[in-house]
Amino acid sequence: MYFVSLIKENYLLDILDPRVLNDENVEQFKEVATLAKRCVRVNGEERPTMKEVAHELAELQAMPKHPWSQSKSIGEEAEYLFSDLPSSYGEGATSSSMGCDSINNKNLII
């Protein structure tokens, strides 16, 4: 939980690589850090689903002046993160407090 404690103490900008950080993308980094903080919550019911994470990252990618949207070539990892989820991640994918993913028959409402 070192990351979470650094975020709570407002040290995000100190742990980011200065080569990627600039005045235009600070807000996007803060949004990603907030999302990451939600993803590592101890209680699985409080964590976002993979579909919710992918949706929020896609929204961040669409924001103007975002470094990934301005680059001519998106890295392989970023391309994977922003691509459509495979069909095996069907509606209602959730995570339990043990961190295991399971598929439910419920529809996810976003």
C-alpha cells in the first residue's frame, strides 16, 4: 500500500518520471492515480470491474493534450489496455474480496 499512502500524502508528482510529466498532463496522471487507488482497495466489492477501468481509461485517452493521444504510435501495452475487451469478459464480470474474477449472470449497468 506504499502507492496509496504516497497518493494520500500528495506525493504523486514526486514519484512520476519527469520525462513524461508536464503542465499539460498533470490532471490526467492524477485521474489515473485515483483510478489505480480504487483498483487496489482491499474489499473486492469496492474495486471497479475491468470493464469500468477500461471505460475510464478510454475516456482519459480521449481527453485533449493527453500524451498517449498525441503520440504517433501507441505502445503495445497501451494498445492492449485501450482495445476492446475479449468476449470472455462478459457482462457482469466482478471481483471478489479474494481477488478472483468470476462471471455472474447479471447485466452490468454503467
